[in-house]
Amino acid sequence: MSLSPTIVDSSTILLAGTSEWIARFAEVLETRTKATVRRAQTKGEAFDVFRSQVIDCLVSEYTLEEATGLELLSEIRAETATLPVILGTACGSEALASEAIGAGVTDYVAQTESTERMVEELLDRADQAIRSARHAATHRERARQFDAIFDDSRTATWVLDPDGSLTRANQTAREMVDEDVETIVGEPFWTLPWWSQSAETETEVRQIVEKALDGAFGNVVVPQPSHIENPRVIDLSVRPVEDECGNLASIVVEGVDITDRVDLEQNLRQSEELHRVTLNNMTDTVLMTDESGEYTYVCPNVHFIFGYTAAEIRELGAIDELLGENLFDRDELAEHGVLKNIECTATDKAGREHTLLVNVREVSIQDGTLLFSCRDITKRKQREEALATLHQTAREFLYVETHQEIAQHVVKNTPGVLDLDASAVYLFDADTNDLRPVAHSTAMRTVNGPLPPVHADGETLPSFSFVEDEVLFFDDVHEADRLENRATDLRSAAYIPLGNHGVFVAGSNQVGVFDDVTRELADLLAVTAEAALDRVTRESRLREQDRTLQEQNEELTALNRINETIREIDQALVQAETRAEIDHTVCERLTADNRLRFAWIGSVDPTTETIEPRAWAGTERGYLDSQSFTVAAEDTEPAGRTAATGDVTLVTNVAASLRDEPWRKDALSRDYLSVLSIPLVYNDLMHGVLTVYAPTQDAFDDTSKAVLGELGETIASALSAIERKNALLTTSMTRVEFAVDDPSFVLSRLAREAECTLSYQGGVQQSSEGSYVFVTVGDPSMEAVADAASKLVAIDDVQQISADAEGGVLRLRLTQPFLALELADHGAIFRKATTDPSQTTLVVDIPDSIDVRTITQLVRETFSAVELRSKQTLDQSIERDFYSKFLEKLTERQLEVIQTAYYSGFFESPRESTGEEVAETLGISPPAFSKHARTVQRKLFATLFEGSDLSAATSVEKVK
């Protein structure tokens, strides 16, 4: 057979296998064709050749070494689906053929008895396979090219069928409309939403499509309908597509967005129009001349500066007649090409002079060679001169010190800044709520007459401008509603507020003198004046603050002296051993270095209702003997008032009400001009009254009053501490029994609620959680008592320590401080409390160093109904010494453990509570409890065996 030289001859064929027909086929290809032949014996070799070289066709026998041709085919197909593969076998069957086709074989040849016939068939099959593969490749390439064109994001593309209906649209076309394109496929192209909203556009699109149906190309520019968001202008081109037979297969429509180009053209036209309008309306004037100065172009807006029309300018002659001779150096212009900002003076048609800035440039436009651009800077020059005057005014403001001086400078400099002679300044008087004219020019008085004060109610023009903080400019002030003086000759007028200081007024007897420059300058002058007024106000306030600071420094110095005195007193209190030492130290320290003129401390005698002096220092001069310091809230010496009220008493001026209170005369004669009396109170108990006297009025301000009041608390605390110390050292004490009838007492309330008998025999513990108290319950119903206790607000927690047939022990955690702690603060011991539903009895031990009346007063202030039943004197020197020594050896935790064990019946025989039960109550382990108990017992025995015999003597005094 004859083969086309363009197919096999230009192909590379891979032969895989070792069969005879493979070898013969290779021989035929090499002798009869120009094909490139590659040989491989195994599957691996064949796949390597495929991977390393370009192969046009693979011919393989079915049986390969260690593999089959189908396995080679499978690997080839994993890489490519387009390579032609022909499989040959000696034993053909339908099953094998089906398997080969399923694996993707291109052709299948069964071996016949004649090798030559099989080789000839292979040549024919290879030719057909290669032709088919190359045709398919060409078709795919064309398809890819079409897809690339079709998917071009810059071009919208539509494909129509031969009757003009839509079949496809690319993504760019789809994005041009909001509708789903799939719903309009099959519709005539010219009726689609891209153009259907305009009958004219629809007609144009239909015409070019019909033109393409006749086999011709078409083009049209159409706008999208306005209802589409961001409508575009589209350049549509239509071309027919024919098949291989020359018949119309489809129509391709391409649309290019030319919106930007259309906009550019439109903008260009608008720009040209804008330039024409700008040139006609701008205030700068453009002129062009030839070398002789004759006009070749005159800008239409020439009248803005010169007042002439373009024709009148030309009639004036050469440009030298307008701008003057020798305006510029021609050689210099030739060197630089342009000369800028040449200042000159020109006269307009009305005879007014204008200052101009002229730029000269060499050009070559038609017959013109020189271009002049002229800018009128007359107002700018005037503004510069006015600003120079304003700058001078601002410098002058730096040296004035009063508001009135500033107002006078404003009026003086108004003509230089605004070119106006009539001006005035109103300043606000906060006391009268008036605006007062503190400065005005002679011209203002001439055109307006006298300027009366104006009430700041907003009814007149100056008042309205000030109250509303609004700048007012009038071309004719007679047209204003709030004009108060209708007879004024003032016409143009400006009212500008000066912040919170007042109003600046300027004007003229001419109408309409306030142009933009004058308004701006008036504002600047007012702002400058306001800043100067602010400065003067600020400096005045600073001076006032300096005076205030000086006064505060003096007060601070006095306060520092007081603090120094208090520090000295605090140090002395720490070292004091006796009450008398504290009293005398305080008085001496207060009057040392003439800090105060006189100081004394007295005690309140409740029997006589007077204050008895117990220590004093300073210049006394018989004052204490001259007075009977009666305890009373009114009309008495300050010490008596303090004792009566318990509050600090301050008299700032002793000389006041001199004849109403006799003590003032005695104090004044000793130069006691101010007095401060301070209660010495600690834990609601008064330990006396401290009174100090100063040789000046108002010597004690609020700060010193507060500081000395705190000193009184410190002194009282020190006195209380001395009493507690003495109480610990005394060997004798008084046991006092009180009958109390007060439901607020927590034990009384519990006894009534639970209807039981309670007793407290010592054993109070203070922790961060509250006060713990052990009480013995004389009632077998412990649960009922515990339940009643848990319901009381004053009891935070209830814990049963022990119980038996007759009652038991409870540990109560109280929400408020227990009376035992308050008594302990004053050196007394709350020994016992017994209460039942009907009565309560308290037993308190009071050391001899503490006044029994003080403790009695504390108990009576604590409870509403108190009766003193008995007093007895005890001598407990050895007992107290032994008890104190023992307690000193215990830690707080050890004391808590041994008290809980004791009240739990741990030491009873037989034991009422085991060590494990006590440990559980305390929240500790049994070994820890045992260790604490043994430690306490050892310390108790050590104290006992180290001590001496115990003895006590008592005497009893019954109080009826």
C-alpha cells in the first residue's frame, strides 16, 4: 500500500515487544517510510521512551516480558488520553478485545497466519490512528482558540444560531445585565435585555444581525438602557461563521466597551467649552501683541480690571498706552523666555489706579509673539499695608495692662487697618449686666451722637452680637430691625463680639464699604483685640492666684507647724508612762515656741457638772481660776460646750459678742483672740477636754480644726492604753454586777427566743471572721437552741461543742463586736453573763487603776436599762500573775484548741467528747489536736511548778 508522506513519514513510532511480527513491522517502517522507529522489549523500557521522547503512535504486542500490553496501555493512559495505541496479539478473543477497548486502546489487530498481511494491516491502521489523532488535536486547538477568544474579559461575546437566536454568551456579556442568561437562551438577539428597552437601539441591532444572516459583516455603536446600573456604550461587530460546506453555521457578535472613549471625547468637548467660559470670566486678563506692541488678541474679560471692552482696548493703541513704557527688558525676556511678577500701575476707564502683577512670555500663536497676563493685586496691597498696621497694633497690645487701654488702642488703629474713621469698643460689666462704651473715635460720636450703655439683653445690635456671639455686617444699618438710634448718620456698620469681653463696632456714613478684604481685616483686628483682652484677664487672674497661693502658703506653713507639733506629741505619747505625763506633755508641746498662747486639759466631774483642770501650759495668767467651767451646750466657755456636746468647739473671734458671754472678757484681756476646744474621746468614752487659745483671730481654719480633732482621738487612745496597762499591773480590782434588761443584747435575745438559760463564763476569741463566744446552755434541747441561734441576725454561725442530759456548750460567731472586747479596750474584764427569758446579769472586773464610773457609763451607754446590783473588792495578785504568765506562753491557736476541748468535755471523766470529735469541730487532724493539747498541758504545769502558793482576799460591799 502507499502511505501519505506527511503522516507516517513525519511520525515517530514506538514498537514494544520481541515477537516476529514486531521485528518485521519495524523493518518495513524503516525501509518503506521515513518514520522514526523506537524499539523497546519490556514495559519499563517502553514507558521510559514514552516519557523521554515525543511519540506519535505506540504499537505493542499483548505479551511483554513480566507484563502485558494492557498494563503498558494503562500506564500510558494515566499520562495522556490522546496518544494512538495499537495492540496486537496472537490469540484474539472477544473478551480480550473488550478488555483492550475498556483500557483505552486506539486499535486492535489480531495476529494471522501471514505475518506480511498483518504488517500491511498495521501500516494501514497506524496511518489511520495518526491521522485521526492529528485531526482531533487540530480540532481541540481550534476549540481552545475559540474559547480563549470567547472568554476574553475585555470583550462581550454572544453566539447566535442561523435564525438569530441566542445560544451562548460569555461571562463578560453576562455581567452586563442582572438577568439569568440561561432563561433567555433561544430568544431573538435584538429582543434581549441588553438593548430591548430602546426601540431605536433594538432596530439597529436587528439590522446588523439580519445583515450577518445574509453573510455580511456588520457594525454599530449602541448605548445600554438607562435602567441598567452603570450603563455602558458598546461597539457591536457581527460576523457570520460558515461550516466546511460553506453554509451558515452560526453568528458571532462581539461587543467592546467604549464608554471611556466616549466619555473622553465628551470630556474633551466640555473641557474646550470650560476653557472658553473660564477665559471669559476669570479676573486675570490675557493680552497678546506682536513685536511692535500692537494687539493680536484681547481677552474678552479685559473689562474686569480696566473697565474697557476689547474693542476699546484696541482703540487705545499699543500696549504701552495701557501698561506703560519700559515694562520689561527685551534681552532679558529673550534669555529666559518668560518674566514673572512684574509690578506696575495702570489706570482704568474710571480713572482709578490699579496695582498689577504682569507675566510676559514669548509665544508663537498666529501673529502674536508676546503674551501678557495681568493680575489685579490692588486689594492685596491694601491688605498687606493693613496687616502691617495690625501687626504694629498687636505689638502695642503686649505692653498694655488694662482692658480700657486695649479698647483705646483698637479705636486708635482702626483707620490704619480698615480705612474707617468711626469705631467704638463696648466692654461687658458683669455686675450690672451692661455693655459700656469705654472707647470711641471722634468720627463715631459725630455720625452717631453719644453712645449710652447697652443692657446685655439681645435687643440692640451691640447686645445681640455679644449675647449670640455673632458677627454682623450691614451695607446699610438702617435696614436692621434692632437699630436703636434711628437718627444716626451711620450707614455701613460692623458689630464683632470680643469673646466674653464685649463688642467692637466700626462703620462709615457711606453705604456698602465692607468688601471681603475689609471684613477679613475687621475680623482679624477683633480677634487680636480679644487675644489681648484674654491675656490681661489671664494675667489678672494669675495675680489673684498668686495672692491666693500666698495665703495658702501661709496656711500651709501654719499647718506644717501644727503637724510638727503633732509629730512631737505622738513621739512623746509613745514614751509616756502615766496619765499626768501625757497631759503635761501635750500642753507643753502645743505652747512651745509660741505656737499657741495657752493650752489646758480638764476632766469632767459628773457630780458637779463642771470641768476640773488637770494640766496646763503657756500664758495662763489666772484664767483657769477666773472661770467656773460649767458643762453646758450654750452661753458657756468653749471647754464646757465641748464637754456637753462631745463635738469640737471653735470660736474664731473672741471679741465678737463680748457682752453676751462673760468668759470672752477674761479671755480677751489675756490676748486669747481665738479658741478651739477638742473632746478627748476613745471608743465612745470621754477622757477629758483639751482647749487651746491663739493670739490671733481666725487662727484655726477647717484643716487645722480637723487635724487637732484627730489629735484629740490620739491623746484619748494613749490615755486609754495607759489605763489598760495600769489595769494589768494592779493587784486589786472591783467586781461589779449589773442587771440588764435590753433585748438588743444577743444572749438575752437568744434566751428569750429559745426559752432557755444561758451563761457566759469567759472564752471569747477574735478573728478576721468575727467574735467567737462559748456559752453554756442549761436546757437539754440543744438542737432547739442552736436552731434559734441560727435564725438571729446577730449570730453568723452556731457550732455545738458538747451536749449531755442537762444541756451543753455552743460556740457562737457574732456579727458585731462583743461587749467583752469593748470592756477590754478600757482595761476591764467581762467575767460572767447569766441570762434567762426574764432577766440578764453581767459581772465585770474593774482594776483599781480604772474609774468604776467610766465602766459603768460604758455599760449604761451600751444597754437601754441597766441596774448596778453590787460591788466587791478582790485581791488577785497571785492569781492574776499566774494567769497572765500562763496566757503569755500560749499562742492564739493553742488557746482556741484548749478552750474548745474544755467546753467539749474532753477533760471530764469519763470523757464527753473524744479527741477525734474535738479535732473535727476545730477542722484539724486528731494528731494535730493531740499535739496542741499536750503542749498546753506542759506549759500549764511549767507555770504551776515555777509559781508560788495561791491566796486571795475579798471583801464585799453590797449596793442596794
